[in-house]
Amino acid sequence: MAFNFGGAATNPATGLAAPGFGTTTTAAAPAGFGGFGTTTTGAFGGFGTTTTSAAAPGSTFSFATPASTTGGLFGNTQNKGFGFSSGLGTGTTAAAGFGTGLGTTLGGGFGGFNIQPQQQQQANALSAPTLLGDERDAILAKWNQLQAFWGTGKGYFNNQLPPVDFTQENPFCRFKAVGYSCIPGSKDEDGLVVLAFNKKEADVRSQQQHLVESLHKVLGGNQTLTVNVEGVKALPDDQTEVVIYVVERSPNGTSKRIPATTLYSYVEQANTKAQLTQLAVFMSVTRTELSPAQLKQLLANAPAGVDPIIWEQAKVDNPDADKLIPVPMVGFKELLRRLKIQDQMTKQHQSRVDIISNDISELQKNQATTVAKIAQYKRKLMDLSHRVLQVLIKQEIQRKSGYAIQVDEEHLRVQLDTIQCELNAPTQFKGRLNELMSQIRMQNHFGAVRSEERYSVDGDLLREIRQHLKQQQEGLSQLISVIKDDVEDIKLIEHGLLDRLG
């Protein structure tokens, strides 16, 4: 994934299917995660001390009519969209998607660069502050610009107005990029809702049955409802994603899944959310696909703080517009979070590849063993067939002993004699076999002659070979001369030493 923080053009990533746990306000883990913690009468065995009470009086769990919402996906504060790895906008609710929230209003999250009072104040702080009334205001403007580019600090610009806060979401922040995330393909009828736990995957899997029982009690404990776990996936920072759906059984024996939006509306109620927090759930989001109108509206306007030119270029560079959607990444923290998710997904893919590789190796061994056994069984079958034939011959001889040759046997003897004569006839099969044998011998003889043929070397190449060998010979002569001189020198040194010692 290539990011160009602050550049005019962005070369986004190739779009990893990240599960999408964005910037979240992590709820503190409940005291005592018993087995993971204290095992009180909580329903979830080890997932902390849970309250066994059902929904609060007056808040019945009605799957028939979902909680009232305003504006659908793009007009309310709760995210009914999907868990992108990085949301569009600046959602502040805990259920703003596994990202920075797709559930913001159109004015704030997808309104582009409409001039608002806050943005006007930021522009004044960057261009024309009037705090001191002299040349120092120009220095203050440059300082405010530096803070805005960095995405942190306060910009003082007027004695009568409070300073503006520069965050990484401001349009002037340089540390921004655009990546890609997969568009969920699940429908609302599938009823898939994602719950994010502040627990390790191994701990969640070991307590999965208790988790299902606890979620069933949180949903009211109705016997007609069944909580099912669609999948469990590990996430960075020892977090875990659990995908659930609820099946409702009717008195006539039929069953259906509760729609995802209906289940999500109930999960986001205050009393239900408090109980889920005790189970270490810090985020919930539906996993439903976007309608064409929602997708078009999402792509039409650049997110807040993202340059429309970069946004348009990101849409053009989308490697698969049918499966991926561009999402902004603001700040190093978001980049690090996405990098962790991609690293986690890479490890999962590598683990799956290793498993498949081991299965293929095992299948290849089994195939080789099976082929060898088949060949062995074929040989054994042939041997047994010959033995059976010999036994039948001996049995038939004994059974016919003392009887005259019958008409059928005489016909068989005549046929065998005819076949034998045809084989021995010089112009029939025997002659043809002899002809084939002679041709095979001739081919073998020609092959041996061809193997003894000598090949000629091109004259130019032969001269080059001679020149090269000559140079090698001269080099060896020089080396021998040097060695001889060195030997003479050594002898002189030895004589000198002997004379001094003598």
C-alpha cells in the first residue's frame, strides 16, 4: 500500500479486505474477566460479571418494527452501513462502523468543502490574523499554517474570538491518504451484526458457548430466539471480531433470520449496550451491502478534509470498483491501524496457505501410495487369474478323463491348429514380426553409427580457441619463471643465514 501524505496525487493501496476496526473509543474491560475473571452468576461464564436481568421494563425486544431512525444510512448518527476499515466522515458514536464512521450527516461527513463558520475562522487564522495588529501577525499566520498542516494545536487570530482547534480532520492537514476497503456483500435479510470484543481470539473461542448464552440473555432470553455465531476473527491489539445472527422460530415451525438493521437497533439501545459492555463489547456494526443510490451518494462527495481532486483520482485508480471502495486515512494513527490490520490479514492468509500446502503434500503422498497399491493389486490379480486358469484346466482334464473327444472340443482343436498355421505362415504374422524385428535392428545400428559421428568446428572459432590456449600457455610460462626466480632468492637467503650462523 503506497501512501502519499501531503502530495497532490495519491497512489492508494490495492484494497485489502480489512475487517474495519477504525478509530474507536475503547470501553474499559470489565473488572474480572474470569475464567476470564470472577465467575459470578453472570451469564457469560467467564466474560466478566454480567447482569442476568433481561431488557428493562417497557423496552420489549420487538423484531417486528425496528427502532425509529431518521435519514437512513447517511442521515442519522448511528451507522447502518458497513464495517469499512476506515470510515468516511467523523463519526463519534461507538457504532460508527469499524472505522471513523460512515454514519455522519451529509453536511459534516460528506459535505465536501462547504464554507462553515469554523472553516471561515480557520481560514482567517491562516491568512489574516488580527491578534497583535503589527508585523507579528504575519509570523503568527505562518505558525498557524504550520499547525494546520501538522493537524494539531490552537490557532489564535482575534482578541474577540476564541482560538480555533486544528485537528487532523481540517482541510489543510497534509497527513492524509486514500486507501481501499471491500464492500460488504451481505444483505439485510442475512442478519449479520459484528461485535468487537476487547479479548483475545483464543479466549473468545474457548468461551464461545458461554458467549452465546450471555447474548441470548441480553436479547431478552426469549425461547423463540436462537443466537448463532457466523465467524470469529482475530484483530490487532488483542481484539476479536465476532459475527452473529439471530434466528426466530414461529409457532408453526418455520424460522427466519432477524434483519440486521432490526437487530442492530436493539443492540444499540442504552440498556442493551450497557450489558454488552460488561461482556467486553466495545463496538457493534451491521454488515450489510450498500444500495446503488447509497454507493453513488457516498462516492459523489469527497469526505470532509479530503481534497476533491485526490478523491476523484482515488476513484479512477480503484483496481476493482465493483468490490472495493475508497476510504480516507487521516493521520499516522489511522495509517498504523490499517497497517496492523493488513499485517493480521497477511498472517491469516499465510496460515491458510500453509494449511492448504500441507493438505496438498498429504494428498500427493496418498496418491503415490494409492498408485503403488493399484499396480501391486493388478499384478496380484494377474497372478491369481493365471492360477485360477491352471486350476480350471486341471479340473477339466480330470473331469473329462476317460471320455472320448466331443464335437465342441474337436472344433476348438481345429481352430487352434488354424491359428497356429497362420502364425507360422511366412507371409502372415510371423513374416511381419520378422520384418519389424529387422527394422528395429537397423534403427539401433544407425543410432550407434550416428553416436560415433565426428563434428567439425568452425575455422574462426578454432582460431579463437588456439589464441586463448596460447595466452594460457604464456601465462603459465611467466608464472613458472617467477616461481623459479623466487626459488633462487630463497636459496640465497638460506645460504646467507647458514653463513651467519656458521
